Amino acid sequence: MRFDVVTLFPELFTPFLESGVTRRAYASGQVEVRLWNLRDHAEGNYRRVDDRPFGGGPGMVMMAQPLARCVAAIRAERPRPGPVVLFSPTGERLDHAGVARWSAGEGAILLCGRYEGIDQRFVEAHVDVQLSLGDFVLSGGEIPAMALLDAVARLQPGVLNEAGSHEADSFNPAIDGLLDCPHYTRPEDWEGRRVPAELLSGHHLQIERWRRDRRLEATARLRPDLIAAARAAGRLDRQDEAFLARLAPACAAGL
Ligand code: 9D3
């Protein structure tokens, strides 16, 4: 799949694309990323990409014309570029189900907004979907675009190790949708804090049960909505329910 990223700051993407477990996915073209500098598609000596808002008010607005010229250049190179995505604080929230859909698709054009917003006429003419990371304010769409690319790259076959391929499904509410359990590594005793004995026991079944119980416990305490969803999807077995039943009074007391 191919993602064409339109941004005023392409240099932000370079270290991101060259680092970590996802690097090979980008380097091999398994997830092909093309960076487009919006400034290159602006006209005039000043290469303006923003202007003052009609009606007044603070901040600047991204002009429609440079964005339209850049999208046209992408389409000229790539006949079926996929949907045009605008990262925007007013977009729909990106979640695992959304990431899973993008990771199974052919790619997209990713527009990274800056300033106060984008001329609405461009949005109406060219944008297919608007995505947000949540209700907090960033300075632009670059970090959200990297978040989508990273999450999509992780789901590609072969990007993670064997443990990771399980992880690919581990936060999918359709698979089990429970929060993760705690992790420990050496030393066994760190400043008087010991690794839970169950993890040192060597008993595979006991370890798996301990991890499952910690996941159920964390989820029941922090995200009871996910317990309800897992139950409704038939993802909790009798042992899970027995554990949750013992936990319930403490949870009800808000502990
Ligand atoms: C004063 C109104 N602001 C909205 C809260 C204007 C505004 C702030 C920040 C407009 C754009 C931005 C830049 N943010 C993004 O481009 C963005 C974003 C975000 O800020 N939070 C979560 N997800 C996203 S996706 C793109």
C-alpha cells in the first residue's frame, strides 16, 4: 500500500521512517510513504500557503489552491490514490478498528493541516474523511499522520516478531479487547521490589492464568466498558467470569 503525505514539514517524517521495528516496512515499500512538501505547490515569489481568515479572528488559514495543486500532482502520478484523509481536531476519532481497515486498504492521501484550519471549500471539494487522535490540541496533523502510519505498519505481516503477531490482535475488541498485563525483566529483586512469584515458577499454565487475571483486573478497574464489550462478544470464559466475580465487590467500592 502507498501513503502520499502532504505536509509543510516533511523533514519531521525522516527520522520516524528510519527508526524502530517499522523501519523495514517503510524501507521495503511494504508500506510505501511518499512525502510531498506543500510549499513546492504554492505559487508566486513568496510561495504562500496560508492567509488571513475572512471575517477576521486569530491565526491563519491554509489556502485551497496549493492543496488542490498538490493533490492533483499526486493523482497525476497515481491514478487510484485511495481516499483523501485530513487530520483535524474535528475529525472522527482514530481507533483500532479504523487502523485495521486502513492497514487492509490500498493506501491514502494524508493531509497534515497547520495553522487554525483549512479553507472549507477545499475540504468540501477534495477531502473524503477527517481523522482526529482525540480531544487535545496539537500544532498540526504531522504527529497524527505518523501515528496512523506507525499503527498501520505494525499490522503488516512480518513486521513484528512472533510475540508481536499476537500483539497485532491484542487490542482488537473483536479478538479480546482487554488491557495489557504488567511486564518484568531482570533483576528479580530491584530495590526491594520483587518480580511476582508466579512469573518465576516456570509453570506455563500458572503464568498464563496470572497474566489473564492481571489483564481482567486492570480492565475491570480502568475500562469497565471493555469488560462489557468482551462479555457481549463472548470473549470471557467461565474461569474469567469466576475471577471477575471475586473482583467485583472491590471494583464496586471503587478500589
Ligand atoms: C481554536 C480552535 N482550535 C481547535 C481546538 C484550532 C486548531 C488547533 C489545532 C486547529 C488545528 C490544530 C492542529 N491540530 C491538528 O491538526 C490535529 C489534531 C489535534 O490537534 N488533536 C488531535 N487530533 C488531531 S488530528 C490533527
